[in-house]
Amino acid sequence: MKKYILLICLSFLCFSAWSQIVVTEQAQLQNMEDLETRQKLGNLVFGDSITHYLRDLELIKTESGGVVKASLSQYDLGLFRIGQSRPAVSVFVSSKGYRINNVSAFYDEMDEEKIRKHLRSIFGVATDYDGNAQTWQGSKFLVMASRVNGVFCVAFTYLWL
């Protein structure tokens, strides 16, 4: 009996470590083509029904037309690191027609320059720069890094919905 309990505990630990590594690797983007090919950020798939993720998200608001706004749980925030930044302070997910079309991650202001530098290294020169807002546009995604009133945000918007 002790062997079975030990085996179950060991299996649980191994599975937890494996899933954490897999998800963390998926959250790290290599370039715009990588984002547009996978259409995935962390464990969220753009264009997928947000209802598949409501168990892991904290519902904020629903509106007509399948507009759902939710936030990521505190546990999952560590999966949204950009480069060597600290985990996001908060992450909001929204949908259009119940399909995930936007993920906005908010970071500590102290990580702003580090994150901007990393975004430039993976996406290249911003396609648009307006004051403190940098924008990179691909064929399927728009990525924007911006600071407003002391809050720094990186938003990923899926354009094909």
C-alpha cells in the first residue's frame, strides 16, 4: 500500500513539473511567424472558444455578441513572462463571438525597458511608434506595448475574427 501511495505522489510531482515546463516553453515566442503559426500564448489558443477556458479563468463580464472578459488566475500569471521579466501582474483575456481575440498582460513598470528590448529582439523594429506605444503588425496579429498612467501593458490581438 505504501508503494502505491509513493508511486501516486511521485507521478503527480513528475506530471506537475512536466506540464509546467511545457506551458512555460509555449509562452516564450521566437518571432512574429512563430506567433502566427501557433496562434497560441501560454495555454490560450487564439480563435478557440473562450468557454473551453472558463474553468481556468475568472469571469469578469459578459456582453451580447459573445463578448466575454476574464482574467487569468494568480497561479497562471507566472506563465506570462516576456524574456527575463518577472511574471505579469495581471492578464486579461477577451473574446469576440466567444472566440479568444485578445490577451493583455500587465507588468511592473520596472520591467518595461527589459520587455521592450526583448520585444524588439523577437519582432524587430516596430511597425508603428507613437509616443510610448510600440506596435508590431503581422498578417494575423497585432502586438502593442504601451504605458498609460504608470501601467505597462503588452497586448496581443488576433486580427482574423
